[in-house]
Amino acid sequence: MAQVLEFKLPDLGEGLTEAEIVRWLVSVGEVVAIDQPVVEVETAKAMVEVPCPYAGVVTARFGEEGSELPVGAPLLTVAVGASAPSDAGAAAADTASSSDGEAEGSGNVLVGYGTGAAPARRRRVRPASSVVGSAPPVGSAPPVAPAPAVAPAPSVGAAPSVGPAPSVGSAPLDGVPGQTPGRPSGGSPAAEGPVPVISPLVRRLARENGLDLRELTGSGPDGLILRADVEYAVRAAGQRTAAVPAEPVPAHGETRTPLRGVRGAVADKLSRSRREIPEVTVWVDADATELMTARAAMNAVGGPKISLLALFGRICTAALDRYPELNSTVDTAAREIVRLDRVHLGFAAQTERGLVVPVVKDAQSRGAESLSGEFARLTEEARAGRLTPADLTGGTFTLNNYGVFGVDGSTPIINHPEAAMLGIGRIVAKPWVHQGELAVRKVVQLSLTFDHRVCDGGTAGGFLRYVADCVEQPAVLLRSL
């Protein structure tokens, strides 16, 4: 007899609480191996392929492509067989069964999620069509008995009277039976005691739709109420939910775009930055002619090309060594300024998914060539949507080259919780007084936005002036190397 194991959306790290299903990588009835990617999700930080910690046959999928699921909500169920496969090959059921009959796991697949010790060895999983007497054909539900931990779908008579079963985020797709979380309790609500809810998103969703959480029975561990439970109750009552929004009705030709995913994360972070950080912007024009000449000379000698952004990155790390106050953060709870001894240099990159800020770790120990290569690698990963949450977090200072958009200046918003950002405008030919005479030179406007809590104008001005001096006379930078 086989058992059905439920795989829930794991903690993806970096404080993320939900993810959007972009693409299912497996179908119901398909045989999966341990650690095989089963779904591609998009968080507020990156696209992630989620691996399954079980081996067996997929019996149900929860959530349609385009829907959002909270961490801890069911993703799919897998039938892990305990019967011995034929001697023609090893089936997925045998892969997931250990010698003592217990289901094997993959260890900690992602942050905060694991199935115990990793298996000592794994067998090759054959397609469902090649397994004799084990996996059912694709598209049919295997006749398996659910594990004690997975509640079977209630009968028609046990269904609540408030409406039909949910279709997104709670009920299985493709008509395959499975667990149906989030049905309201048929008994009386609890009169006292804490409500088993830990997610503020679940509480907000219930509050916005006028639901009493005490009237719901949670489908999570120990009766924990999940977002899917609230969404089912709302749909059952005939109301509209955030997880399954109704089609917007345009008023006077307006178009509404949900603030979610990368766009939503950017909006939240910028709003927090403006609320918490007393920012000030200073700027200066600099003659970049000598810097452009030096870059052309570097690239003429062969080897990897040095990007202009890499030169500015190297100048910034040298400037932060002189003015470390700007490589810091403010601990508002402790009312302390935390000065950091390593520079993790972020840079703004525009992609089809929106604005992202990849981070080059330990930039203070890299030269121009190393920085150039890392900028190029992270930019390519960003445009392909392959950046991980680790690639997008941990920055201590940010470069913003808005000159690529053809503009001269800007007052950028600080990338919270950092203390400063250097903006670089376009480099354009302008009349300039050079060595006492009017000449046409390549001029760039540099702007520094800084947190006035970490330093005063003298420090910020000294930092920006040193950057401008290195741009105008690259030999200044060589003295600090």
C-alpha cells in the first residue's frame, strides 16, 4: 500500500511570505524523483525552481499558474509507493522507500523546509509508462490510501453549506482527489483562546473581507489557519478575494495594474525609505575626459574589457575607505549607527521584470577587471530572471547609472537600509574651462544621496569631491591603491 505525502510551499528565505506560480514543471500522474524541480515560482526578489523532497507519483496540484500562494500552503501531493517494483527497473515508489519501509527525504531542500536525513543512495526513476505494477498511467489518479497526516476529501454530506469547493490555492487541479484545506468548521466557533494564525497577510485578508477567523478550521499543522483557508471561505460566501481577483471594470478608460511581485517589492521598499530616512542629495559636474581616455587605453592592451560602471565602482570603494560613514546602516531600535567593514556594492539594473539591484559581494577586494566581470554576469542573470534572493540582498552601498536613459541628473531614493547612493548621469560633450581655456570636454553630473543621520554635509561633500577628483584625474585613484 502506498501513502500520499503533501508537499507545501517552503520558506524561500529572506523574509519572503508568498510566491506566484509561474509554470508547473510536472503534471498529475507523472513520476517525480527526489529533488526534481516541480514548479517555477516568482517571489518579490527572483524566479525560483522549487524541488520536491519526495519521489513518487504526482496525485494533485494546488494552485493555477498566475495565482499567489503563501509559504506553507499545499503545492502538490505525491503518492509514495511501498510495494516492491518489478525486476525490470526501479520505480519511483522504490526510490522513495527505505529498507525499513519509511519514506526517505531529501534533507533541507530550501530554507526552513526539509524531510529529515538525506537518502544514502538514489535509484534512477523510470517514466510511468515503463514501470510495471507500480505507477498508474499519466492522467489517472492512483488508487492509493492517504497517509494519516493527510486528511481525505470530505464527503458530499460533510461539505459546508456556504458554497462550492475552491478552485485556486486549495482544491487540487485536473480533477484528482486530494486534501481540501480551509473548509469552515461545521461546529460552533471557539468562544475564547488564541486564534491559530501566524501570518499577518491571513489576518488582513480576513479583516478586509469581514470574516471571523474563529469560525474557520485551519488545514495547517495543529489547525493553523492558512491563506488558502480564508480564500476558500470568502469564495464560498460569494465574495471577491485578493488571490482570485475579479476582472477590473475600467472607469473612464483607466487601467489598473496590481502592485505585486518585483513591482510591489520595489514600491514597498521605496516607500519605507522615504518614510524612515532623512535623505539629502548633493551633486557636482565633473570633467570625465581623462577617465574615458584611461578606459580606452586599458581596453586597448587586450584582455577582458573594463566597463565604465566598473571604474566608478572601483572609485566608490576607494572613496568609502576614506569616508566609511557612508558604508553604514542605522539600527533604529537600538538608536545606533552600524558601520560596516565590507562593501557589498549594489547596482541598479533595468529588466523586463522591473528594476532590480544585484549585489557584488566584497567589492572592496576587487579590481576594475573583477568588478567588470561580476557586473556583466549579474546583469545577464538579471535579464534572464535567474537571480537568486542572495544575489539581490545584503548591499551596503548602491551605484545608479541613470545616464543610460539619456538624462543628466537625478535625486535617487536610497536603497533601504543602506545609507547612501551614487548617481551617474550621461557623459556628454559640453563647453568647459580646461587649463584656463574654453574647450569641449566630456562632462558628467554626479549626485550623492545620503542619510543625514549617519553623517553631515562635510563628510558627504568630501566623499563626492574625492569621486569627482578621481574622475577628472585618474592618477588620484592610483595614489590610493
